[in-house]
Amino acid sequence: MNRRSKQLIAIIAIAMIVMSLGLFALPRVVQALPGQYLYRLQNHPLTGGIVELVTTPIPAALPAASGERALSVAEVPEIPGLDVVASTGLGSSEIAAIEEPAPTPMPSPTRETLVITVGETPTPEGAPAEPTATPTPSPTATMAPLPERVVLEDVPWERQAFNNCGPANMTIVLNYWGIETTQQEAASYLKPNEQDRNVSPWQINDYVNEFTTMKSTAHTSGTPEMLKQFIAAGFPVVIEKGYEPGTSEGWYGHYLTVYGYDDAKEEFYSRDTYLGPFSESPRVDSYDEFMKWWQQFYYTFYVIYPGHREAEVMAIIPDVLENELTMWQHAEQIARQELATNPDDVFTWFNLGVALTRLGEVSTSGNQQYYTEATQAFDRAREIGLPPRALYYEHRPLMAYYKTGRIDDVLELTDSLLNDAGGKWVEEVQWYRGHALAATGELQAAQEAYQAALEVNPNFYPAQISLDWVNGLLEQ
């Protein structure tokens, strides 16, 4: 074999080794790409197939519940910071708390003995039922009849940056009211890490009330009539909704700014910062289609308004939604009513679990019962097939499992989320994982998880509170 042949063979061998190493490293390189670049590659005709081959797709559903109870409830530590997220951030003005009835002694429920009956709230035998909210909220009786059609003028449109629908929609409304700001300015505080996958309504509410001259109020259990009342009074409303692009990407959460309706055509008009249209023309949704996707976020909405018009805003919001306790009681009742007609709807079970967890957080009695019932609702949602990204936007399953000592479920769910391209960029996932690790005595690992949460969002102050707590324990 001559020298030239040997060189050619050597070059081919080296090239094959380089290609093998490249193929081995390619999945890690692709997964390490910033989300916006990975998204572009996934959706480009030349690179989409390659990315699909070397990346692990997000699973269709979260793992089903294991049912393990790693700790007794008494062993679950009360970690500082958890109490901070118990507040929904209801209005900018102080709302007086209602008085709960004196607690009735209740037997300690277990997963094996407590069964949720659709349409019925479990109550100990012989005990009076806790007062619940009025079944259907309605605007104040003195409201003027609604016009058949209203479309607000001069509502600007905005094209969101990557995963930036929260700041973008907030910016639309602030600009509508004459506040000169940009989504980038809002995102610099709300999600200083552009990879952060979610901005919650309570974070937006806090931002508006603390850092702008406007006021904001956020609630669940909204209705179409409420939206129309706001629009007719001149207030755009931002809703949180489900969204499925119809591709292999799966289910997402999204915000919409709603600014018009037409009863004759049964249509809502909105600004969609992701799908557009990016012009003066509105996004158009039929009433039925609109409600289908809004229901997936338990009809959550927020309203931004000038302070001098607060009385108008609060006159539209029913009394039952002006207090956290009655609002979540009402949300629970809506979910149970919906389950009575559609018992296998995954989001209705999820909504029920969220409402029950929230009641555990804000109620002064029966907290553990609420948390236990909530885990059962979440278990059922996971059994049906809960989309993984549901926990990007709403983290109450992690709260409920933690509060009932089901540490293995917290770890299993956070493991699943941290293994996908987006879940590692949700600060609350890292934060709840820290709680589970702290509860099992792994303080060093808990410290690292809290630090990871703050790396995703340095302004997520509950994680800083928890980190200070675990640092104090490690220093002892």
C-alpha cells in the first residue's frame, strides 16, 4: 500500500471519528441552545427533522401518581416563602376578609378513605356544610343593559418576543391607557432571564400595582357577561387561556387582551401577541371556542385601570370574587358542576385541584382536608393525561403534594419537568423541588435548587426567602 493510500485511509478514519463524536454530542449541543434558537430550528424545513431526531420530545402527559406518602403531615416542614405565594393578589385596594364559621372537628382523612363525589363537597357526618358561594356570579343589578356590540378603539397590537406573552399583553393595556412602556422593559423585571417560561397573573398584578401609576386586579371564575361589562365601560381585559398550535409541540398556556364583542355574531375580539394578526384587525373567536380555551385556566382574568376609576371596576366584579376565600369556593363549585356533565375532562379535574389547594392556603379551618381532596383531583387529572406544560403555569399540584407529605410525587414531577427543554426554565419547579429535598433532610441539594430558581428569575423573592432559611440551617 503506497503512502497516498495510507493518508486517504487515515483521513477517512479521522472523519468518521469526528462525525461519530459529533453525532454523540449533537443532542447535548441542541438541548443546550437557548429556547428561541431551538424553536426556530424545530420549525425550519431544513433543520426540523434533524432536531426532532436528536431531542427528546416533551411527553404527551405527566406521569401518573405513584400514591406514595413519604412523610406524615406532621413531619412536613413549614418552609418560609410558601406563605408568600398563597396570595392571589386580588385588587390594588385592601379588601376586608370575611369571617369564617368556627371550625367543626373533623376526622383526619386519608387517601384510601376520602373519596371525592362529583357535585358534592365531602363533609363529616353530622357537621354543617361550610357556606359556599353563589352558584353563578352576576354583575351588580344596577348595571345598564349591555350594547349588542362594542369594540374599543385605539387598542395597540404587539408582537411578543420569545415566551413573552405575559409582558407583551400587559404592555398592550398599559399603552392603551397612555403609559409609555415596552414589553422589554416589563420583562426585564418580570422575567429577567429571557428563557423563563412563565409569568403568572399574580406577578403581573404585583408589577402593575408596585411599579406603574396604574392599578390592577386579578381574579378567577370570570364570565362572558363580566368581560362584556368591562369592555362596554372602556376597560380591555387580559385573560389566561389554553392554546394548542396543532403541531407536535403540544399544549401551551397563553394570554389574550380582549377588547370587543358582538352578540349578533357571537364573537369576541382580541389581540393575540403570538398569532396576530399584527394589524388593526382583531383576532376573532366564537363564544364557544373562546370559552373552551379560557376554561382551561379556570376563567382567570386581570384588569388594569386608572386609580380614579376603581369604583367602576369593582362595581362590575361580583362580591363573591372580591374575597379570596369565597372566590375559590366558587371556583370549586364551578369545577364540580362541570364535572357533573363532563366527568373525564382533564382540565376540570385540574381546576378542581387548584381551587381546593387555594382553599387550603386561605381557609382558617379544614386546611388538611382541602389539600388531601386536591391531591385526589390532581391524581385523576394525571390519570386522564395532564399536559406537562400545565405545571409551567400553575404549580398548585406541587403545593398540594408537598402539604400532604407526598414528597415522592413532588420529586417525580419536578424530575419530569426538569428533563424537558422548557421545564428547567420555570423557577417554581426548581423552588418546589428545593422544598421536597429540604423535607427529606437533603439541605445542600435544597440550597442548590433554590439557587437554581433564582438563576432563572433573580426577582422571584419567595425563593430568596427559602434560600435564606436553608442557609441558616446549614450554618448551624
